[in-house]
Amino acid sequence: MWQYRWWAWVLLFVVALIIQTAFLPLVFPIGYVPNLMLVVVVALAFFESPSRGALLGAIAGLMTDVAAGRLIGMNLALDAIVGYLVARLQSQIVRDDVLVPGLVGAFAAGASRLVEWAVLRMLGFSFAFRPFVAPLPTDILFALFMTGAVMGLMRLRPRHEVDARLRF
């Protein structure tokens, strides 16, 4: 992101991955652990160009795939698409610190899970739809509340605010 260097992305994703794999399973039941990496991608992509949004999504997705140890490339592609779309659409969205990022994160979490199921079905994996989307309300609510919180914790600001502060 323009406020951070690429190594800050990687560090942030490592911390988010540790939280997602080590701490969230202690709070949520097995199979219902929400995707914190996707929430971080949405939060960062709000302040990026589409190409950088896709890049940060690809980095986060690859790290998630490597940590999960299955189907390398699934989360890479999904997170890269989400990062690109959020960064592409962020200029046409009304800016708000909490509500809009939360709604975008919730939509991204829901759409990501549904697209993942469809892609797995096309690849020949037979998953029943109902058990696969059972964690969907948990994912949506987590993203709804955590996207704005992540943006607040990272003190992300729109580019014009940061540029104005740097001029003086």
C-alpha cells in the first residue's frame, strides 16, 4: 500500500495468518473459522490501485494456501480477484470508516465462499452445498465487524489526508 512498503504487507499477513491459524480456532468451532486474511486484503485494497490490490490479494492467498497445504492457488486466485475488485471499485463507493468497509468485506467473504464451492465442483470435487456454506453467516458477520476494525487498528487514511499531512 502506498502508506506502507511491501515488507509491511508481508509482516501484516504473517501476523494475520498466525492469528487465523493459532488463535481463531480456539474461539470458533472447527470448520467455522473465518478468513482473517481476506478481511485484511479488503482493508488494504480500499487504499490501493487495482494492480496493487491484486498483488496483495495474491500474496495473502498464496500464504493461506501454503499454510493450509491443499489446492495451492485457490485462495491465491480468489483473494487476488477480491483485492483487484475492491481496489477498482473503491473510488465509486461512498467513503465511510466503518459501515462501507464492513459491508464490502461481508460481501467479499460471502461471494468468495460461493465462488470457491463452484470452482471446486467444476474441478470434480463433490461437496454438498449445504455443509459447505454452513459457515457462511459466521464468515459474513466476522468480515462485517472486523474489516472496519482492521482499518482502524492500522490507522489507514485516504490518500488525500496523508498527502496533505506530508506537505507540511
